[in-house]
Amino acid sequence: MRFFLILNILVMTLLADESDTNSTKNVKAPIAVNSKKLIEVKDQSGLSDNALRKIAKESDRHNQSTNSSAIVKLPIASKWEELSPTPKKNDWIQTKSGEWFKGDIKALYDDKLEFSSAEVGLYTFQFQDITQIKSYQLISVNIENLASFTGILRLKNNKITIIQGEHTYDFDKKDIVSFAPAGAEERNYWTAKIDLGLDIRSGNTNQQDYNAMVNLKRRTSDSRLTFNYLGRLSSKDGEEVSNDHRLNEKYDIYLSRNFFWTPLFSEFYSDKYKNIDKQITAGIGIGYTLINTKTVEWTVSSGPAFVYTKYLTVTQGDSTTAISPALELSTKVEIEINKMQDFTYDYKLTFTDKKSGTYKHHMLAKLDNKFLSWLDIDVSTIWDYIQHPIESKSGTVPYRSDFQIILGFGIEF
């Protein structure tokens, strides 16, 4: 308990430090700053999207000719390595190696750029490895402590330019908190990954185990909405032996590169073999990114909540329902081991009253092994724990701990 109280104090201290730092930072854009709410700077020129792309194209030509020698024809004057493609129906990005990728920008969060390409599928690049961006889509860009700008995006030499009709805005690459396509179809804001596990045995023992993990994300330039589902069904010799389901929701709003707040997080949980018909948790919270490097990201968050629990059966004289105030603490670590393997550790604990279990936690440790651009082979370890499980009407007391090891195939799209 002391550890998590200290962790909470550490998070609040870091937030206070960041607030002081941000208050002294110089503003470089010609707009008013509202520290309480992120300003949205939209294009007021009245030009169509195609007209904006034409202006961006002319700007690209001007920049190329400026960087070339005095010879009139650019293709003759410049080496082919120095030329860049013109966006036509697709976005383009260039990596440090000089390679260009054609596709669609999905989102930039936590210095990781998600990019969808016909050649490599949905792929995540480290933002520091990207040297140029030429967007075809209109992109909404969240600039730290300033505003959200919507326009055609250009990035070169660590300088970002947002083109809005007759106006352009220039910033340093390090000032970008996040970005995502603006005005796109709703489906373009979403990404998903589904992991399925199946174990069927027959002979002396007839047993079937089914596992499913689903992760959905909706991301814009300044927010992130996630849904995570984990479910298990098992039977042995025709008799059910496990049936549990967990659905988590979390909505984060980024206020700076490292600080975010969560106006709503919630969880629905059901496990008939732990005597839980349904358990609903809902609350609000704050979060902070402690480490964010090329290979490691570590975030912590906490907040107050309420827990409603309905038990299947209870001993005589006890109520089948319980409502309790709660404190939820969580941490998540994501590590890129190499180009083919990623490791995720996600730990969440909740303090409640004794009727709701006193203390519970959910831990997920997952190793993703990339097999194809769209297919992973994943190994997950799950540990659920409750301090005081509630005795059923029959006098059975569920075990405190429940472990799972899941081998599944993950499909990402």
C-alpha cells in the first residue's frame, strides 16, 4: 500500500513540475493561447481539399527548386536521391535509411507513427526514424501547450509545416504531441487486433478450451479511446469448467506530451466460477508517461472509482449486491525487444471494501512475435487475484488466484 501511495505522490509531483516548465515555455505561433482548453485552428480560406493539395504541391516544387542548383530543370540539377514523390491519393514517409513508403497515416502517439501500406501492412515506426512526411490527407496536429492545427502536413529536417490555404504554420518536430487524419471516415480512426486461442483434446479426456483477446483503439490528434476484451470458455467431458469475461474501456485526453487525464474508465467483469454474476467498475483518473524512448514506454495512472458487484449466490442473510468506493492504480510498460518481438506488461489493482473483495488485481504479460506483416504468434500470461472472495450459498469459497497461459494467433488491421 505504501508503494502505491508513494507512486501516486510521484505522479502528482511530476505533473506539477511539468506544469511549471510549460508555463515558462515560449510560444512561437501567431495565435492566442488558452491554457485551460486546447485551441483548434481550422482553415478559414474556404478552399476545397483538392485546392489545398494544389497549394501544397506548388510549395513542394518551390522548396525543391530552392534546394537545387541554378540549373533550370530540377531533375537534371538534382541527384535522384534528393528528389521526393508527389502525394497522389496516398501519404508518403521517408525513413533515415532513405527509403520512401507510400500508404496512409493512421496516427502518431507517444512518438510512434502508425502507417498502413499495401507492402508492409499496418506498421509502427519510431518517430525519430522518420525524416520526411508528405501527406495527401488533411492532418490534425496537436502542438504541445498551444493548439490543434488542421492542414496539409510537411516534415523535413526536423521542421514541420502545416499548410492552410493562404497561411502556413511552422514548428519544430519536438513540439508535436500527436497527429491523426482530419475529416476522414470514422473507420479511419480505428485500429484493431484480435488474438484467438484454441485447445481441443480427445481420447481419454475430452476437453475444449477457447480464448479470445480483442483490442480496439480510436485515436484522434488529442485523444485515445480503447476497448479491451478477454474471454475464456472451457469444458471437460461435456461439463463446463470455466466461463469468464472481462471488458475494459478507457478514454484518455492528452494535455501535453507526457500528461493525460481520463474522464472515464470502466470495466465489466463476470466469472461464474468465482461466484461473480457481474462486476462493474467506473471512475476518472490522471496519468503520466515516466519513460518514453525508442524502445521503452512506461506510463502510470490512478484515480477514484465505484465498484458495483452482484454475486450469483451468497450465504443466508447476506446481500447478493455490493457497492463500494474504490481507488484504482495501474501501470503499463511496452518494450520493443527487436524488430520481430514486443513485450507488454499491464498491471491494474483496485482497493475496495471487504464486501467487494478488499483488494484485487489483474496482470497481463504478453510477448508478441511477428510472423507476417498482419499475423502474430502471441504468448500471454494472466494472473487475477482477489483478497476476500465471497462464499457461495453451497459453502464453496473460490480460490484467491487464477492463472492462465494463452498461446494465440493475433490478426492486426
